Amino acid sequence: MCGAEALRFVTSKEAQVETLPWGPHEWLARPGLMDVEALQLVRVTMPAGAAHQFHRHPEFEELLYVLEGRAEQWVGRTSRVLGPGEVAHVPRDEVHGTYNVFRERLVFLAVLSPARCSGPALIDVSREEPWAALKDWRRWSG
């Protein structure tokens, strides 16, 4: 979908749902759904005990905004617990991870920019040091 065919408004019916190990992703804006060049937007619902382990996006900058629940959010070697209305900024190619170590589900929005990349969108580093020592990747493997 591009140009005149691309959506200007996306409802729950038009959202593109992708099932990933750390929870369903509802894509609300991305190439193929909207005629976007600089932004992607996804709503992620992460069950209690799930995690998007340490990874990096070589070409994307990212904002993570918590809607519901709490996240143990890592950016580099620093972590914070974020709750509703709080945001984390992840610079391009920075290692980060989102861990739901709590008993309730976590719902957050992720805004990524730009909308397209030429290489891999995501590189998992959870089994590499120093990240493996910070959070045991085996504990968080599906």
C-alpha cells in the first residue's frame, strides 16, 4: 500500500498483528500500512514474566512509552522501572531490553525511526557479555 491506497487512519481492524515470543505486536504505522517515511508505531502487550531481551537496532532510534503495567527497562547498562505515562529513549544502535518482571501485563508503545532500514532491523545480544551477566538469557527464553 502506497500513495493514495495507504491508510491515513488506522483502527484496531486495520492494525497488522504480529505474534512474537515476548507478546503480540499491533502495528499501527509502518510501511505497507501507511505511507510513512520517518516513523513506525507499534503497541506491544507483554505478559507477566516475558521479556524482549537485550538487543539493538543498528538503524533505528526508539521511544518506549508505557501505557499499562510496569517495565524493567534497560538502555545500555542502566535500568529503570517505568510505569504508565513514562518514556525511555533508545539512541540508534544502543543495546536495550524490556523485562516484565512483574505479575501484571505490560502494554507499551514503541516509536521507531526511520520507517525503513537497509540491514537487519534487530540484532539479539542477550547471550553476549556483558549483557548475559546482567540478565540470564536462559531465564527469559521461551
